[in-house]
Amino acid sequence: MENKKIGSLGEEMTCSYLKDRQFVVLEQNYRNRYAEIDVIALKGDTVHFIEVKTRCSEVAGRASEAVPVSKQNRIRRLAEIYLADNDLCDKNVEFHVVTIDLHDINYAF
């Protein structure tokens, strides 16, 4: 499966999971020229900024190893822009990394 399809699958799985738990998905693939946030969701008075990392093999490393500090900083700056542009500066904020390792799916059941 190509990387873009794998990433999209992981993002859709994440959005479905969040919606099942009463989160409101505000944005998918929110970006500017410097960064992208995969999913932005709201639950209660907290805005959740979510980076989704999906892998189908360990060749590229574990999904949890794929968000270096430099990327975290770009995501944080874009989140600040999003909050200001959408009049959400009064909300609580959380950042998450969702990791989906599809190569382990055979052992899930």
C-alpha cells in the first residue's frame, strides 16, 4: 500500500475512533506552508491537536518514533495560528500522537 493511502487510512481510523467517543472533528489535514496537523478535534472545552502516524511494517521504524522535536514545534506554532483564527484561544489545548501499527493487526484478535 502506498504511503499516502496508509496515512489516509490511519487518519480515517482516528477520526472514527474520536467520533465514537463524542469528539467533534473540526479539521483534517489543516496546513500552512510550514506544517500540517492531521486532525483537530473538540471535546468539551478542550481542543485536541492530533498527529497520526501509521505504519504497515517496521522497516521505516515504529510509528511512535516519527515525530521529532522540530516537527512538534511546527505543529505547536500552527496550532496557535488555528486557535487565533478560529476564536478558540479561551479553550484548553492538548497535543497527541496517535500511532497505528498495521503490521500488528494480525495479532489483534
